[in-house]
Amino acid sequence: MISPKFLGRLGFALLLAFQPTLAARYPSFGTIQTTNSSGVLNAVINNTASSTNLLDYRVQADLANLVETLQANDTDIRVVVFSKSPLPFFDPGFPDMSFPPALLWNISQIPQATIATVEGRARGIGNEFLMSCDMRFLTTSPSVLFSQLENSFGAIPGCGGAMYLSNLIGRGCTLEYVLSSTDIDAVTAEKYGWINRAFDTSAAMKEYVHILARRIALFPLAGINGTKFGVNAVSRPSKEDIVQKAQNVISVLALPATQAYVARFFEATKIRALGSWS
């Protein structure tokens, strides 16, 4: 059961968490391994505390620390490539709603170009994380699936997933997939514009992304940031829109019917992102 007191704390914390930058340092959990070469930062997400590479509070804290560093306009880094460990990619957590909306919005606003490479599943906040990146490249493996599954247990995407998607694939297709909580495969996602490209093999994807990232990294950071600013102005939800959406989630979570569905979802999936919700 999600208590009214807990929901009240979420609403207050949301307003505090949503700042233009994530200025505070967070504990390091070691879930992100980074290497920097020729202006390209490769960030491998490996949450060893989770069998599904869950985007839980550990990964979120480490991402926040990385974002803080990148927001400092380090001109040595001009492209960030996110990838996974050998585990399946991001399966859905059920995170504290006060933090992820701010984190993902800030990821979309960092001056560097961001690229995500995917070879596994990305549902819920996992998909929203990928939507916050500038570009997405996948393999056509049958294990590669995306979705916003929140509607299946009476909730709604809280970190901008539906808003990001509507700018990528249009209103009708967004409603088709979000309302039905249906998975989309890599081939269909490429056709709809959900992702940039799908590759038959991991090697082909990595080679293309390597060449693309190295080329972008040849250019000054000011131009990359300025280009992103212009594109974001017409393709990304505003900070205010994200805050309102997250507040809507808090209201929906307070409904008894939603709480019953969430409890059943927890029981069926055994997902425990933050422990007790009471």
C-alpha cells in the first residue's frame, strides 16, 4: 500500500529535485564504468545488484553524478555513448518519482551529444532513459523490446516517456503503444522513428556508432550544444511539462484502484526498486 504521507513527500521532493542542474553529489555505487578517448565518453551501465540491470536508485545516483560532471561543460568530452553490461538492458523499476523526472530531463539537456546502444529490453523508466538520449541504435535480436508498460497496472509514464514518444512517432502511434502497454521490436521501432537505426549484428551497430561518435567529437562543443538547444526547443517537453506530468502520476498513484494494481504488479514481478512503499 502506498500511503498518503509517502505521496505527499513525493510531491514536495519533486519540486526540490527539479533544478536546472543536479548540484549535489550523490553516493557512488559503481554501476557505471567509463572510458574516455578522443572526446568520446563510453559509459557502460552494469547494476550488479540486479539480475535485470534495473535502473534503480543506485544507477540513478551514479547517472546524477555523471550528469553533474558533464554539465560543467568539460570540453574534452563532446559525445557520450551509453551501453549495457552483458545483462538484459533496463527492465522497469518502480522508482521514487521525486528524482527520475529531473534526472532524465537533465540528461536531455547536457551539452554533449548522447547516444544509447541497446541489445536487450527497455521498459518503463528504461525506455524513458533511452528517450532522454539524443540518438538510439539497436540490434534486431528478438530479445530487443521497448515499451511503456505503466498503463497495464493503472499508472502512467512519469518521466516524460509519452511526451518524448509523441514527438518521435506521433500522437496516434504513441497512444497505440502506451495505452496497450505493448512491446515494440527493433525493426518496427526503426520504421516508426522510435529509434535511429536497427542493425542485424552487434558488431555492425558498434562499428557504426564508433564512427558516428568519433566524427561528432571532432567538432567544437559549443556548436554541438547550440544545435541541441535549437532541436530541443521544438522536440522536447519543457521542465514545467515534466513536473506537471510527474505530479499527475502522484495523483494517479493515490487512487485505491491503482494501488491495488500496483500491489499485484509488485507481487507478480517481484520488483523491489526501493523496498517498502508504506
